Amino acid sequence: MIAGLWLPIVTPFRDGAIDFRSYERLIDHYLTLGIDGLFPLGTTGESPTLEDAEIDELVERTVARVAGRVPVFVGVGGNATRKAEKALRRLERFAFQGIVSVCPYYNRPSQDGLLAHFRAIADATDRDVLIYNIPYRTAVNLANDSLLQLAEVPNIVGVKDSSGSLAQSLELLARKPAGFSVLTGEDALYFTMLANGADGGILAASHVMTERFVAVKQRFAANDVAGARANWAGLASFVPLLFAEANPMPIKYLLWRQGLIASAECRLPLTRISDGLARRLDAALGERLAA
């Protein structure tokens, strides 16, 4: 099963190009800290701004650098099913374990359309497929009834659940079949979802203070809810700051401030965080690191 703390890793840029030196340093850094899986080419990785040749090189370098230490699930999706299938065929020469595929955005398909789309994606690959449901970005919500139908497809192994509805998420946890993974993508609900039986999280916020996110997971695994709560207490008020402006701008700023990447640069249409948020992030991170 797909479980634990997964990192939807940023794509560092410098002077308009991917900064592969910083990227490979990030991979080593987070594997040392104990993440359970790596997810390149997500929204946090600014995948919509990457050219095909950049995507291919990024996947190749990720697989080589990880070298089997954790599973790698690559972001492959879109709002045109045939284009997503074509991308899968282009990338299948690389030895990653699975894909994360987002619900089609902007064209707002029906539930029937979503079912047909994800069945086609699953048919197009022998890799595991993790569905990504995030209605506030896609303008379409994959209903639990539909998701549970898709869970019957052998290589659809789970969901990154960012439904935005705690009621929907808790219902999914109550109904999910054995062997089907539910990982929260709602960073602020990490503790709540683990407490209610989620299998883990795919969390952009875990780029920062990663050890505490790992500790929350470990304490739950040891049935130490009080210990999990104590570790989460240091994160609960900090996590929303990381999304006060467009992701991944605040996260890249903090990674740059800590010397983990050479530049906080994003690609247009993303720019940089405001001076006010930068001051708040610096103060908040300093307080938590000192705690």
C-alpha cells in the first residue's frame, strides 16, 4: 500500500532553467529526513510550466538520484485524456513506480466523464495510479461513489484527497476498501485525517520542518496520539502561512532562506511572495526552530 509521508517536491529554477544541482540536493536532504515517497511534477513542482524535454530530464534524474530508496510517483495528468495517455507512453522508459493523476480541470466533466478518463489512464499504463481530487483547482469534484468504482480497477491504488470537504473525506475513510490508500493532500488536516484512519499525506508543507511531520506519522504508528498531537501543535498555526500566497512561492522562499536551493525563483505566472509575508515566515520559522 501507498502510505506514510510523501513529498510533492518543488522544481528549483535559476535564471529561467531548472536548477538540477539544487534539485538533487533536495532529494538527498529529504530522503535523509525520512520521507516515504517522492512525487515530482505536481502543482507544487510547477509542472504546467515545464517543457516536455525538461519533464523527461527531471524524471530521469529523479529516478537515478532516488535509486530505489523510496517509491517515485510522477505527476501525469491533464484535461485531455489522449494527451495524458501520450505523455504516459513517452515516460514509460523510466523506472518509476507509479503516477499521480489529477482530475481533469477547467472543462468540468461529469462523473461519467471522470470515470471514463481514469479508466483510460489506468488502461494506458502498467504502473500504479494514484488519483488526485482537488476541486478548488479543477472546478470538478470526484464523488466518493465514483472514486470507489475506480478503486475496483486493479492498478488504481489510492487517492490524494484534497476534496476540501472534511465530511466527504471522513466518509471516504469509512467506506474505502482494504488495500486502497487514502492520503490527504490537505496539509492543515494531516493530524485530523491520520487520527481518522488515513494512510498518510502528500504534503507540500512538509518541505519545511520535515522532522515534525515525520514524527506525527511515527507517533500515530505507535498508537501515541498524545505524542502525535504534541508534534502537530508546533505545525498547526505555521502550515496556513505556507499557503497565504500562491504555492509554492512561500515554500521556495523558505528553502532559499535555509540554503537548500540557490534561488526562490518561480516561473510565470507565479512571481515572488510579498515583503510582508516574507517577514512573517522568517519570524514564524525562527520561533518554531527555536522551540
